Amino acid sequence: MLLLAQISDLHLDGSERATERANRVMNHLRALPTPVDAVLVTGDIADHGTPAEYEEAARILSAPFPVLTCPGNHDIRSPYRTALLGEPASDAPVNQLHHIAGTAILMCDSTIPGQDDGLLSAETLSWLTTTLDGLPQGTPALIAFHQPPVDLHHPLPDASRLGQPEDLAALLAAYPQIAAVITGHAHTAAASSFAGRPLLVGPAVTWTLRLPWEGDHPADREQPPGLAFHILDDDLRLTTHYRVVL
């Protein structure tokens, strides 16, 4: 069994509010009686993509368990890569493979620099294919990136979802060992499906999306930060629990 926590959309901007909310969630995770196997952070870690924001993120995200990240549309690759990954500055897509408790977790870069919508670029799709082909036979896999590939029935996230989702659908059809797709970006906890696989959307740390039937103003800044727990069992069934951190 694999136990993962997911947080998303911290939007660290140097403000006391953003720092406090991110610290609150990470302190909650560090204090769990049973530690998670890893935490997934699905993008928009920084709000402006400055080195100082990523330096703060590195401090906040430090934990006794693995913390796996991927960028979102507010992130900027070079300072992200330098401060969070300890790698040389580069504008190339940030794609990383992690092996956690017998599961391959592929943290992918679905960002288009300077745009809010997403795309799995040819470089990222090639990396995904090569990486999945190189896994030992029978290894379960999860794919995580920022922008969801389906409409979530709110005009704000639906205007900047993942483009060319047929590329992802073809990848999923070719690799049945991919148990689920995990994303962020929408600022709302959501569960759907895509190409026959579960699609789990993590809630945001910074603010919660108010859905059209809940009111006219999309950003509910009073809701507490959210997180998700994903449990992958030996039958490749993924169960998700959503929580808020008071």
C-alpha cells in the first residue's frame, strides 16, 4: 500500500498570509501519527516565480519524508530548478521520476511559459514514454502535473486546462500500469475520470474556488487550506480522502 498526501497551489508571495497557510499544512503533515510515504506538490508553488519565493518554499517544504514537486503556470523553471531541486538553471521542462514504496511517480511539467493553460510538450511526452518503457515489468505508476485535462464546470479553470488531451489519452491507453492522473490548478477538490483512469484534482492551499452555484466571486479566501490523501492498494485501486487544515 502507498500513502501519499497532495497539496497544491501555495502561491507563496512573501506575504504573511501565504506563508502561514503553507506552514499550517506542512506542520499538520509532519505531525501525523503515521507518516505519509511522500507528499506531492502539484504546481503554483510560487506566485511570481522569484528566487526569494522558491527559497521560502524550500524552507517550508522541508520534511522528514520525500516531497515531490512539479511546476504550475505561476512557476518559472530556472529559479524553481535552482532553489527547489538544487540543479543548474535551465528553461527546459521539469520532469522527474521518483520511486516510492514500489510505485513510480512521474512528476511532469505541463506548463507553457508565459501562459496559464497547459500542454504536455513533445519533449515531456517523449520523456514519459522513455521513462515508462524503462520501468521494471509490473511496476505501478502515477502521473502528476498541474492543469487538469477535462472541464471542471467552472469558467476559470476550464479556460486554462490542459491542451491536446488526446496525447495524454493515447499514453494512458498504451500503459495500463498507470493507475491514475493527479493534478492541481483548479483550486477545488474534485474527482473525475479521463481516458478510463481516475483523475484526482487537489485542493489549493491559498484559496478555494467558489463554484458558480455557490456565488459570484470565484475566490473564497476564508476557506481553510485543503489537502488530499491518496491510497494506492495492491490492486492498483486509488482511494482519495480530502481534508481541510484548521
